[in-house]
Amino acid sequence: MIVEKELNEKILKITEKIRNNYPELLKHLNELTETIPTKENPEINLSKYYDSLVNLVKKYEESHADKVIESVKTTGATSANSDLIEEVNSMSLSYNYAGEGEVPVLFLHGFPFDKSMWKEQIDSLKESFCTIAVDIRGFGKSTDEETHLGIDLFTDDLIAFMDRRNIEKAIVCGLSMGGYIALNAVKRFPERFEALILADTQCTADSDEAKEKRLKTVEEIKQKGTSEFNENFIKSVFHPDSFQNKREVVERLRDVMVSNSTRLITAGLVALAERSESCSTLGAIAIPTLIICGAQDQLTPVAQSQFMHENIKGSLLKVIEGAGHVSNLEQPEEFNKHLNSFLKTVKDKRQA
């Protein structure tokens, strides 16, 4: 009975997705509906019906994605504002695709944001590089309100996504939580990455004190909701001048935070609290690495970036003045200058 209940819930979700997002599939949905098990037709397998729905959506989305990618290659247009979907590890992962190139640059956002935080970088790179920005499981449009979240799981999703899109190798760029995932991915799957970009992040795990503080915040959010947390957090990620003078950027990020459910915020905080350290394996990183940090980053201070720089052989460290924890949003021109220069060097080395 439990299995049947879970299947019915999954069927309900995927049919709602079809009705809301892909109305052109309704005809096929209606045809499949005629095969639902009933008292008169008990021999019809409910699991097979669910699999048929999944395959229907999967085939449509693959076809849709291919059309968008072909459009990008032939016209130079961008799909950075068009959400594509890939089914990985029993969830729908949302991503944007823009530009073209042999090895894509995969962008991983920070907590508790989404892929839209990379728009300035994608706009800067799309004429010369293939760029893909993903919504990490649970965030943005990669909805998951059930699974216990964790950095290992996020990494598994990333690799599964690369496999589904036939991406043999990528350049991975992660900010904050995205950096934790990038470090985890390079540690566990070094053969899948050509270069690494770490922005406003660190290799350490939470100290006992930091972990206790996060878990206390989780309990407070469960009791009071997310409003107070959101306001305090949004102030903490920006340099004071940015918070005061770049209101459009601040409000855009605030809107993303407000859209998150209480469950997602608390699950994300637990995932951060439970993460493992990556410092002990920095010496094994043998790919070109760029480290960028806001000079006034209060959440992952410059000292953390300096430590990674000293322990990753041949890495580059760029500190951006007038920026806090979201340097790519606060000082996008300087951030993009370092990003473009690094990626050009990697590309030139590949083509040499």
C-alpha cells in the first residue's frame, strides 16, 4: 500500500507538470490515462504507467533542449532566460544554456539562491564559451521538498546531469555552497573536470560552534518563519556600499530568497552544517584553478581563499575590492575580467 501511495503521489506530480508546463502533451496524457489500473482492469501495472509518463516527458524535454541548443549554435542567441529540464536521480533539474564551445562552463549557485545569480557572467561569456547554469536540487526550479539534502547528493546530481547531457568534461565554477559542491566533485570525480573556479567559498567544514549556530537557526526558522533570517542573511552577503547603492541587485536576490520554502531553507542549512571538509585533498587538485574572493567577504573571508591558494598548486587568487560574499554580483565587471582571462588561458592550452 505504501508503494502504491508513493506511486500515486509521483503520478499526480508529473501529470500536474504536464498540464502546467507542456499543454501540447495533454493529448498523449489523455491516451495514457486510459491505461490507468481500475477495478475492471487490475492487471495494468501502476509502475509501468508511471514509467510511461516519465518517458513521455523525458522524450519531449530532450527534443525541446536539442532545438534550443541548435538555435544557439546557428544564431548565437541565448537561452539564458529559458528554463530547460533534465531528469536526473528522480528529480527534475532546471538549467540554462547559452553559447557554444568544446568544454562547457558549469555554474553552481550559492545558498539560498538560484542560477539567475550568474546572468552577468553568462552574458559576458556566451560569445566565446558554452555556459550552463543549473538550479541545485531543491532550489530555483529544481524542486524537491522531500529528500534529505547534502553536498554529496548535489555532486551526484551534477555528475548525473553531465552524463545525461553527454558532457564528458567540464569547467566547474561554484560560489559559496556551489564552491563546496565543486570541490567535492573535483575530489570524487577528477577525470570529469578540466578546470576549477572557486568564488567566495572555503574548504573547511563547520566548526562545532558554527554547526550549533546553524542548527539553532533551523529551529528558530521552524518557529518564526523565514522573514527574519532572509533579512539578516541578505545584509550579510553584501558589502555595505553594495547593499546601500546597488538596490536593484539586492532586491533581485531578495526576491529569490523569499521564493524559497521554509523546508528548503532549513534543509539547506542542515546540508551546510553536515558538509565534510575538503582542505585535506587540496594538494591532489591537478587542474588549473582560479580563486576569487570579495575583499570584504564576511562569511568566507579572504584568509580562507588564501589558504586554498597556498595549497592548490599553480592556482590563481584574485581579491576584488568593494565586494562581500557575492562578488560576481557586486563587482561583475572585475569578476568577469578575471573569469574571461582564466578561461581564455585554459582554452588556449587545450587548443595548443
